[in-house]
Amino acid sequence: MTKRTVIILLTLITLGIAIVVQAAQTEGGQDARIPFPKPGSHKGNWLEYHGKTVGAEGNSPGQPGKACIVCHDRTDCITCHSTTMPRDHNNTWRVRGHGLMADGNRERCLMCHRQDYCIRCHSETAPRTHTASWITEHCKWCHFGPGGLPGDNCSVCHKRRPH
């Protein structure tokens, strides 16, 4: 037997073993490592929508759903969610949408991020709305707008520059 023939045979044997193992694990569509059938809710693209299901059950942020906890614990969520960002975390969301989401549902952010994550990023990178004229316009909005506070000497109230 030539060296090439031996390599081909070993490759085919390895491939055959892999196919047998895979077939054993997924026989009948069920992972052999799970000793009971998956619930009906786990069919099709359930993974894509499972977060909405968990939230609909009225759970605290970061806690598995009441139905989920029968088979899963909190570490099951963390296994995927610590390495895979939610689908809505795209560039458009980062640039334009995350602030509104954080204002409306800070608990969702805190499932993965600590409060200092926001502070660190916002202290290093100004939002796109903070153009060269932003500080002047921002001060006018608070101090000279309807019901605003009069004054043009910031240091009277602000011990350090607020923005």
C-alpha cells in the first residue's frame, strides 16, 4: 500500500466514524444527549424568537422563563448571550438607537453590560449630535429656553465644565 492510499483510507474511516456519531446524536431529530423529547416550542426557528417568549412570561431580566427553568438554568442563557450579541445590535442601532433603548429598558442593557460601560464609552466618544455648535445650543436650551435659568457665567452653578 502506498502512503497516499493509507491517508485516503484513514480519512474515509474518520469520516465514517463522524457520520455514525452524528447519526446517533440526532436520531429522529432528537439530540441523544438529551434524555427527553424537546418541547413543541423548540421547532423550526424558535431560537430566533425565544427571547420574546421569555420576556412574555413576565420574568426578571436575566432570569430564565418559568417554562425554560424546567430544563435550563441561568448559565444556559449566559453560554450564548455572553458571546453572541442580540441581532438588533448592528451599526445603525449603535449610532442611532441604543440611547432610546437604554432609556426605556436599562435592565436589558445591564444583563450584559455594567453601568461603567456606558460611562466609559460616552466619556471617550461624543455622540454624533454633539457637533462644534452643540455645546452652545445645548446651554441655550437649558438656560435661555422657556422656563430656563438665566445667566451666561457657567461657573456660577457648575463647578466644572458639565459637558
